[in-house]
Amino acid sequence: MYRPPSHVTMSCVFITDIYMALTCIQHCQRCTSLLRSRSVGITTLQYSTDAQHWPAALWNSFIVRVLPSVLQRSPNPSQTRQRWNLGVRSYCESHAKVQPSQTKHGNTDELPETDMVSYQNPVSHQLIDGGMLLKEWQTAFDLDDAPGHSALEEISHEEAVHMNIPAALPPVSISLKDYVNESETLGKLIQLGVQLWKLEQRPNVGSMLLRLDFQTDVTPRLVFLKQLGVDDSRLGYLISHNPFILTESLENLQARVAYLRSKKFSAESVASMVSRAPYLLNFSVKRMDNRLGFYQQQLGLSAQKTRDVVARLPRLLCGSLETVKENLKICKLEMGFRENELQHIVTVIPKVLTANKRKLTQIFDYIHNTMNIPHDLIVKFPQVLNAKYLRIKERHLFLQYLDKAQYDPAKPNYICLDKLVSLPDEAFCTEVASATLKDFELFQKTM
Amino acid sequence: MARASVRVFHKLEGLFSIYKPPGVHWKLVRDTIETNLLKGINAAPPPAPRQRVQFLAEPTSVVAEGSNELTLSAASVPALAHHPLVSGPEFLHIGVGVGHRLDVFSSGVLVLGVGQSNKALTDLYRSHVTRDYTLEGELGMATDNFSHTGRLIERTTYDHITRDKLERVLAMMQGSNQKALLTYSKVDMSTQGAYELAVKGELRPDGKSPPIMTGLRLLHFQPPHFTLEVQCLNETQRYLCRILHEVGLELRSTAVCKGVRRTRDGPFTIQHALTHQHWTSTDVIQAIRQYRSSRKASKAKHTQPGKDTGTASQRQEMAEEAAVTGDSHRLHSVLTSKAFGS
């Protein structure tokens, strides 16, 4: 009689797996309703409230996953893990294939039989190692064959101990929580500090991360980034914001870095640019070239100065040029800055190029028209254009109340604009206004 | 055993007031405060990492020696499913409610409540508490939205206006408002009880009413600028700007509103309102505690034995407007009740 050893409970899991497989076969054949997808979502797509009603497309892949553990008596862990990976990948692949057909066919309950054919796509070839495609496994699995081993068969304790029961992972999930204990990739990403909870909210990113193999996909790119000079502590931030760096081909990454080096960016500046603008290396060489050319031409700066500006604000190479063009137009036409003044402002505060138009005009309007500060003084201290409007207003009104609002360098008791905006409240009150912080707060409540 | 973040959240459940600066929408202010409070809550230390047991088989060389003993070792590995990077921050949203709203143009005391105390906030909102405003006006202009930011419609002279005339106009307006108050409070004017209430200034409208000013005073007059102090009920800030416009019309001139500033909302004064540097969870917790202790002190003072419990019990609920803590006894009990957990 089969008596399970007291401290091994894996047999129960084994039995339930078999049961689940058999019931799944029965139920899924009856199932015709396809779950609607919401792409705002989260990993591996849909959340099935009733575990029984799985789409027929999933059925095959699920059986694929359970199949090896059913047939195999004593696999070693690495093989099982491979098979698990394989199963999950072809699973997610099949499910990913189901998705577009669903949206294409709309509300039809057409079973995606047609999608079985589309497994022969280059991506799935790439991802499935060992060369076994899903179709082959489908033919290998014949429903009429009795399973080779019964669940009630007696086995020796050693066999029971060495049997590796794969974890009962849910076929679909809204969260990566269910897979993180078993997946090597996800575990290593957590060690790096990647914020999986944010990434799983983006559509399809969760499935993509599950599909990655740590040794073949992730490690070469991490090594590449390290060789580039990116700090270890920044790798988590990078991947949290741009997970697609792990799917970008290494040749492309290397080509883009080579391009930046050819434009005479130093190694340290390339490393700092990549760590501060995570999407930088996903953009093509042509696009980066376009943008560098645009900045050099529009701003009329020398090559070295353009490099400095871009190195300080690398997201200039990532974002759209339309906002930058509009900001430049505003500075020239609405605010009336001359070419050389604009060059100086941009070299000191590159953020002016990507600032919010409305806020920029509001600040300039207050500084120029209410505080009566002339253009040349603003150009001398461009930091004021970067400050918060409320801060400038409160401090200016406070100084006005104290009769100290004098911003002309020629006259005595001149207040430097730099000190007006960049000092913290405490320092501002004591140094500039010669008042206490309490007085400033009382004044704020009279505005 | 509550988690640290939940304990911080319970400390934050209360009513507090902030000073809203002019030029920002109240919703933006509420969202900023919610974000800051969430930062404070999620900064609390996470619970200890959970472990799970995994059984590992001993290497085969040991087993093959012929012993029939099962050699499995139990290893305690971290359960990554509950790691903060996988499950995310503990609080993604908290309910921050706003009391009487302030429009973009005005500034001043804005009462907010968090979590369970939103119930007390609804009661405060519906009860007949008065609010104090300081209105700054300028004579000689009329605009389409009654404030100085609107489109100019008319310019008039104002040399003929003296302080005396202005005060006469204000007295007239106060008189008409007082009559409206009497009408809407639905008291029988021939009773002694009604007279006593009116003398103490504790008359309040019964049910819905249009905006009523219970007090109106001229603070400062220097033509063309002047400042009024108003105590009112059921008002909107636009209504107050219109009042200024009507004051101008009564004086055979015109006036616009240059600033509306709320200095008191029920029992919340400008003295304890938090300015935008202090919109953090630690300062909010302190403000809530301070407010609760002041409520307890004033409740102890107000509960005196031997008050008549006649038909005027509802009127009794209204405290004096002269005192800073001008609000209902019912509100006392509501605000110090379990609704916000004091």
C-alpha cells in the first residue's frame, strides 16, 4: 500500500496535478467562451474568475506543461526547469497569439484553430530551445492512450524523494507574484532592485520578462551595461524604466554606443547619459544623429557646447522635437530673447527646452512685468526660469512688504536673483530678508 | 498586529486645515496633499520578509551508500511573492475629503479630512457653521466677473465716497441680511426665546437658505482701496465678489474685488492652518492632535450643568460667533466622537 512518508507532501501535489489535467481536458472541450482581454493590464493577460473555463487555446499549452512531469519519473531539476521554461514560453507565446486574433475577430467565439498554424513564426523559433515545437507535442499526446503510470502505483521512498514536482503555477495571472518564486529571471531582477510591481502594470511587459532567460538574454546585456560604466546601483532603475533594453539586440546597442563615442562623447558621459535616460539606447543611430544635428543647428552652438548640453540633459535625445521647437519659438518671439542670450540660457539651464510652456510664460511674465527685471538680468541668472512660480511670488511680495525688493545691481541693497530662488526658506529669511521663518509664514497667510 | 503603515494611517485619520494659496484649483491642492500623505505612510518600515520552506534532497553519493533513510534537508528561503518590489507600496490611495471648497481666485483656510473622519467632514459641511472672509476691494472699476482679473466694463469716479457713506451702505446691507436670517430661521418673533437667541447672535437658518451675511464690517478704507470683513453662511466666493460690486453700485460708483481670503471655517482658524511647506504627514499628524486637544478643552468648558433643554435646544447647539470656536454642540459631539477616533 502506498504510504507517503511523513515529511514529503509532494505526492499530494502530484495527484492534484493529474486530476487537474484530466478535468481540464473534459472542461475545456466544452468551453467556447473566450475571455475578453484588457491590454491595460497586467501580465499574461486575463484573469479567469472560474478556473474551469479556460480558453481552448490554453488547454494545449497547459497540457504541454503538465505532460513532462506526468511522463517523467525522475527528472533532474535543470531539465525540469528547462521544460518549465519551455512550457511557459510556448504558453505565453500561444496566449500572445490568441490575443491579436481575438481583437481582430471581435466578438466571435471562433476558436483560434487558425492560430495553431501561426506558431511557425521567427520569434517562437528563437525562443523555443531544443527545437521542439508545440505541434509536435500535440501529435505526441494522444488522448486515447492510458497514462503510463497510475497515481496509486507503489513507488519506493527513494523514488518519491527524487521525484521533482513542478509548482502548480496558474496559467493566467494578473500579477507576477505567482511566478516570482519559481522564476530565476524574476528573482535575479528583484536582487537588482527592479520594481516589478510597476512593470507588471504595463501591457505585455510581465509576460515578456517571464519569457526571458537569465543566462542567455539578461546577463549579456547587464555585462554590456557594466562595461559601459553604468553603476550597479543604477541597473535596477534602468530596467524599471526601460525593460525593453533586455530585448534590444546587442549589435544595435553596441552600434549606438560606438556612434556616441564617434561623436566624441567621453566614456563617462556616455555612461551617465545612459543611466539618466533609460530609453536612450533603444533609439536608432539615425534618430540620435537627427537630433544632435537639430540642436547644433537651431541653437547655433559649437560641437563641444552641444555635447555639454546633451550630456547634461540626455532626454533631449529621447523626446519629441516639436516641444523643443515650440519652446524655442516662445523664447524668441514672446519673450524677446536674442540669439546669443538664448544660447547662454540653454547652456546654463538646458531644462528650458523641455519645460512646460504655460508655466514658463507665467514665470517670465511675473518676473519681467511685475518685478520689472530687464532681459539682461534674467540672462545673467537663468535659474529663475526654472523655479516655481509660487515661490518667486511669495518671496518677492515678502521683500516688497519689507521694502527690500531691489533687484538692480547698480543701486545699494541689491538682492541677487540667484539667492531669491535657490536658497531654502530658512536661509532666505535670515540672509536675504533679515526676518524669522515665522514672520515669513505669517506673511504667507496674508496673501 | 497592525503593520507600521496602517498605524501611521490611523494617526492621520482626522480633520485639519490648510492654507490654500491663490491661483491654484482646490483639487490640485487635495491631490498634492494625498500624494504627500501617501509618501509618509509608505515610508513606514515594511513588515519582516516572509520565509518559506523548501525541501532539498541530499546528493546521491550519500544516499547510494545503502542507507534506507530519507535524507531531505529543509531550507528556509525568502518568499519573494511578498517582497515590496513585487507587491508594491502598501497604500496606493487614501480618501482625502475637502470641506467647504475655495475657487481658484480665492485663498485661505481649507478644511480637509482623511479616512474615517470624512464622515465628520460631511456633518461639518452640512451644519450651519459660519465662515469669516476678508475681502479686498478697489473702487472705480467694474468688470464682468466682479474681480480684477476680468474684462473691464466700466470706469467711474470715486472722489465723492467717504468712510461715513461706505459704512452707511454696509449697515443697510447688514440690516437686510439680518431680516433674511430671521425669515429663514423660522422663529416666531413674538417669543422670549427667539429674542434671547437674537440678542446672543445664535440665530441660524433652519434648512436650506440663500447666502446670508451674519456680520459685515469695514476694516480699512483708503480710496480707492478698502477692506471688508464678512461672516457668512451658505456663500460662494463669487457671491462675495458680487457683494463688493453691489457696494460700489450703492455708492453711485463701481467696485471690483481684488482678493478673497477665508480666515475661519467653523472652528478652524487661520492661526493653525498649514502653509504649503508643511503639507507633510508629520505636520498633519501634529495638526490633527492639536485640533483634537483644543476640541476636548473647549468641550469641557462648554458643558455646563443646568442648561435649559426646551424648544431652543437646537439653537443652543450654536455657540457664540465672538468666540473662535463658533460651531454647534452637536458638532462638538460629532467631531470628538468615534467618527474620527479621539
